[in-house]
Amino acid sequence: MDLPDFIQSFPALDLPFPEDQVRSHAIRSEAGLVVFLHFLTDFELPPHAHGGQWGTVIEGEAELTIGGETRLYRPGESYDIPAGTVHSARLKAGTKAIDVFEEADRYKLKT
């Protein structure tokens, strides 16, 4: 499923990953950051922690380890990562997800 044009016109994030691996479109408010992510290759995110994060898989699958528990998430399934909880991820190529961060400045918008 392709995202609507208006979402694809949202600015990309300045992520620490190459654009040929992860594509992003984001909208920010003072209250948080909403990111539409498309993983173009199999992708592994090492363990890390930050403020609260909630997300849902729209296409593909994501294997998340949250606080030491590993679970596979498929389209329509959501995850909640409490602030400060160590987590990591393995995502299959083609996976699309929406992530919402409580930290509005978690990532900078590309200019």
C-alpha cells in the first residue's frame, strides 16, 4: 500500500541510516513526533532507549524486543515502548510502520 501523496510530501527525517535502507515522512508538533517509515531492505536496529514510543505495523512484519521480551508484529498490530525501556528491532524489507514519539525532537527534520 502506497501512502497518500499528502503524507509523502511530509518532510523526511535526518535519520542515522541511509535513505536507500529507510524512507521516512514526518509531522511534528510541540507534543510529539509522528513518523511514517518504509524499510527498503532487511533492517536491524540495535538495543537503545529513549522517551516513550508507540507504533503500529501497516505492512510487512517487525520483530521487536522490548524490555527483554521478543514478539513478532504483523499488519494491524501495535506496540508500546515505555520511556527508558531498552528495545531493539528486526524489520523485513518492505515493512511499513507508523511510529509516534513523545519526544518532539527525537529526530531532526531534513531541510
